[in-house]
Amino acid sequence: MNNLKRILKTFFSGYIIGFIVCIVIFSYSFENLEKEELLKEYNDKLGEINLKKILLFNPFFSDRYYEFGHGSMPFKKHNCKISNCFLTDDHHLFKWEEYDAVIFHWPKLRGDPSVWSNKITKERQEHQRYVFFSLESPPNYRNDYSHFKNFFNWTMSYREDSDVYTRHGAVQPVNSSSKTSPINFVKKTKLISWFVSRCRSVSKREKYVKKLQKYISVDIYGYCGPFKCGRFGLRLKHMNCDEILRGYKFYLSLENSICKDYVTEKFYTALQHDTVPIVIGDSEFYKRNAPAGSYIDAQDYDPESLANYIYYLNSNETAYQEFFSWRKTHVSYMYSSLPPLLLCNLCERLNIDNRTKIISDIGSYWADGKCKSPTYFSQLSFLDYL
């Protein structure tokens, strides 16, 4: 029996080792094949004038290629205005000095760049653009800014003053090709919904909602509430979620932090689903980018006053429907994925902007004084924070 156990143990140990070796060989072969395919694609593009090479220094969270793809084809696939760019995350596909831009995804960037590699600091060329990239607000990822003074050349983000900029959606004047479908107000039988995945936030939005619930009912969907709709997703991609949201008159579009220009898909989700957004975010951004009378800013009300206003609008259909008057002159859009838009914009920028620029203090630009406490903080008592 002991001999049999030893034989079986030896067999399974050998099997496991062999399996691991196969995985390593397969991974190595796959990486080599991918590299060969990229080089072949690049060589096929050598005839193009001034092909721009872009390196993704680190992943966009778990996505190697930023929801975009690699090589040159994605720039045409995503209908970029200018497509003479080539994208890779392989640091060794080309010589370091050949890259025209290197993108650093800030939320996942750690440590001092001087110790990552000599290439980062010593082999960079004057023509290269080191690009700071983030779609998250400063409080969500508190990296050490001191290591990155005089390091970045460009910024790529949701900030309107970024070198490469995009946002989660837009509200634009109606043109001849725009079509606005009528709203079925009869189906709107419920008052307020909130779809949320982060149960604690810098903006303390959850505290505001908790106090609001003392005066009016709020249906909370997702990780932080009792209501579910299919497999919960941030952009309400599930058909069930989509239909559920359209049944509400109001939607809480509450940002996790109140920072300059930080307005996410939450706002555009409400507009796209024919419901009135109740917002907490950068108030000035809403004023600049949304039609007057299309949303309610919660920071203008204490929770009890907001509840009373919602009750009034619920009982006065004419007043409620005035929140959709903007649809006669404007149409809303929501972009499903921001990194592809940004990469298209980056490719265009690399072709038209050859000015020398260095950001002396990225912390001062990105974080210092760019976020604030909401006005309703003063309305919350100590007990509200428990």
C-alpha cells in the first residue's frame, strides 16, 4: 500500500510539474508570437509618414490594452481622426528612445521612477511625451506626487484643462440628424433610485442619502442596497436594470468625491434613461455643460428640503415635465468607454503639437485645492457620521 502511495504521489507530482512547464512554454510562445505579429504589422506600416509609437507603461487596472487593442489597426477600428499611430505595452518592442509617447496610468503607478529603470529618467528624449493618465479623482488614489516633479509632459484625463481630454458624455444642440424619442411618463410609477457600488465615499454621499431617507423613500440598487437588477453594472448594461431605471422619476447621480470637472457616467446615465438626475459633484461643471433646468443639485438643499421638493414635483406633473424641456433643443450622449476616445485624441495631439512642455509639479496641478467638501457637510450632525 505504501509503495502504491509513493507511486501515485510521484506520478501526480510529475504530472503537476509537467502541466506547469507546459503553461510556461505556452505563455512564452504566445508572447513571442504576439511580438512577432506586432513587428510584422509595424513593418507593414513603415511606408506611412511619421508613424507615432505609443507605449502603455502599465495596465489600465486589469486591462493591458486600455479597452482599445494593440498595434495600428485599433486606430482605424475606432474611427480616430488621425490613425498613423502604433500602440503596444511591450517595453522592449522598440528602443526606448523610439517611443513618441509613454502613458503612465496614475492609479496603478507606485514608487519612485528613478528606481524603475534607467530608461525612464536617463534615456528619455526631448521629443518624447510622458503622459499622466487618470479617470479617477485625486482622493481615490493618493500616490506620492513628490517623486514626479518635472517628470510628466502631458496629462490625459476627464479634466477640461488636460492636454488630452474627454468626458463620459455630452449634451449638444439638436441637429437635423438628431432624433429624440418621446418619453413615456405613464410608466414612471416610482420616485427615487440610486445605483451604487462604493458604499463609502469621500463626498459622504451615503450620509446624505441616509438622512434623505428619513423624509422620503430611496430605492438603493447594487452592492450597497437591498434591490438587485440582474448582474449589477456601473453603466446599467443589463436590460433589466435599464428598464427598471426608466420606471423612476429621479435618479441619484452622486459622485464619490467633489473635484474639479469630476463628473462620471452617473449623470449621463440619468439623462439617457429619461429620468431627472439629482447630482452631487462639481456644480460649476454642471452649469457649464448641462442645460439649465435639466437636473437638481442636491448641494442647494438640505435633505428635508430636497424631499419636500421631490414630493412637490411628484404631485405636479407639469412642473416635473419641465425638467425635460431641454430635449426640444438638445440631445444627450453617453460614451461607453473613455480610454479609446482618449487614445484617438492622443494620436491626433502627437501629430499636431510638437511644443516642449514639462509639468513641474503634478501634485499641484492634479490635487492641490482641486477637491472640496460638499456644502451639506455643515448640515450633518455627529450622529450622521456613525
